[in-house]
Amino acid sequence: MKKRIRLHQLRTGMLVTELEWNGSAGTAPALPLLISSPLDVDHLMRAQVISVVIDTRRGADTGGAGRYAGGFSHVQFETDLLSKFSAREVENARQTIENTAPHVRRMLSDIRMGAAIQFEGASQTVESLMAAAGQNSAALIGLSRLKERDQVTFLHSIAVSALMIDFGRSLKLDEEAIHLLGIGGLLHDFGKMLLPRAILNKKGTLTEAERLLVRSHPLRGYELLKRAENMPQTVLDICLYHHEQYDGTGYPRGLQGAGIPRPARIAAICDVYEAMTTIRPYKRAWTQSEAIGFMLDSPGHFDPELLQNFVSRMVVGGVLA
Ligand SMILES: [Fe+2]
């Protein structure tokens, strides 16, 4: 059967038989094309291919799209996890979250009590996430997609940290840079802890005053982290600039393009992806494919080269299941 799909839906083993191509950039690949590695998708993206037609009788089909799009059940969630990971991988990931969660919860409640963040504590937490990365981080990110009401903040922090570690590894950054990305991912939203809970948990639309208060969280977090001894500039940059947008329409400073520190551009992608794919039992979740489709359709929001790398190395490359 012939099926038209977007590039981010391509997986290894698919056979591309037709292309929708704007024809002005790069070289169109010869057809039919068997996708044998993420590099093939990278090539199609660089050639500005818009969509492709795959032949599902002669190659792999899309699958899994649409999960959680309707209702939700814990059984379905567990079954889905076990279809992608071994029971041991899921158990290891669960263990990593259980070991890390108390430290993150303590840091979060310390902030609410007005205490300063200890850099060493955050650094150690990220070291255990780094040790888990490469072995069970995909399972960890998958497992942390499901968030009950009281788990949203700390699981988001842990998952964004793990995502940034993996993305940093896929970009072949050195271990020190990856460590800083992990700490930045863990602490990027801590400024939210200084906002009233009623606003963070509000179900309806925020008033203009509430919206401005929420938008103050990067600056509040930055000021909080700055008080900590030895807090590296990269971590401060991630916290302050993770809501900046590539075209200058973000906040708090409206920085543009390369004027936004690269670690913060990496954080913006991981933060939005993680938030969009989060499954909440009481709310419809975005599938991975929908989230990536939306991000690709948001020109100006993200660094285009980093987003392309995220899609080809993390999504198509199978780091994220
Ligand atoms: Fe944020």
C-alpha cells in the first residue's frame, strides 16, 4: 500500500517511492530509496523534501501513531512501554527515577522554603542520570511521560535533564558540556516554584496579570540560581533563556538566532518536546509524531539546524521510542 508521510515519520526499513520536493535545494536522491539509517533522513531534510510516499508492502510501515490520542489506560501505557523496552530496561528506568526523585523533590521544596540551591546536589543527581543514559534513558523518558498531578514538576525536570544528556551525546559534545546540559535541564524551570501554586495549577485561562507572572519564571529562576556558589554560566543561560525563540519573539529578552546561547536553544527543543508528549490521565496527550510535526510547523521558534538534528538523531535514529 502507498502511504504519504512527513519526514519525521520515516524509520529505518521504509521504502520511499515518491518525493514531494521544492526542487531548489540540494540533490534529490534516486528512487526508490530504502531508509537504512538516520543519515538518509538527514539527506532528505537537507534537500528540503517536504513529504514522501512509502510502499508498505515492500518496506516497513508506520506504526504506533495515534496511541494515547483518545482515551488513556495504565494497562495500555505499560503494554506500550513493554513493546518498546525489555522488562529489565523498564525496571532499571523506574529504579533510576525512584533514586533521583527524592533529591529533586527536596530541592524543589527547599526553594519554596526560601533556601538556596546547592550546585553539588544538582550535579550529583545529574551524574546518576548520566550513568543511566545510554542504557535506559529512552525507557526513563518513556516512563516519565505519564505524570500524575503531583509528579508533573519533578518528572518534567528529570525527563528534560535526561533528554538533554541524550541530545548532547548525539551531538557529540564532550562529557563536561553534557553534564552542564543535564544540570540546566534539571534546574531550568525551578523559578516556577516561586510562583503561587494556585496559578501553576489553574485549569482555566490565565488572566493577563497571571500570564505575566508565569512568564517571569526564567528570570526568577536565574536570580535564584545566581545565589548558589559555583553555578556555571551555562546553567544560568539555560534557565534564563529557555523560552527565547529563534526569531526573537520569545522572552524574557527577545534574543534572536545565535544571540541565544546554544545550550538554551537545545533546552528549548527538549523542554517543548517533553511537555507536549507528556501523558496526563485526565488530558489528551500528543503522540510523538504529532509533537514533532507541530514543532517542525512552528517556523521561527527553534534553531532549525538543532531541530533537524533532534529529529534525525533522536527521533528517526530511535533514541526516543
Ligand atoms: Fe519554563
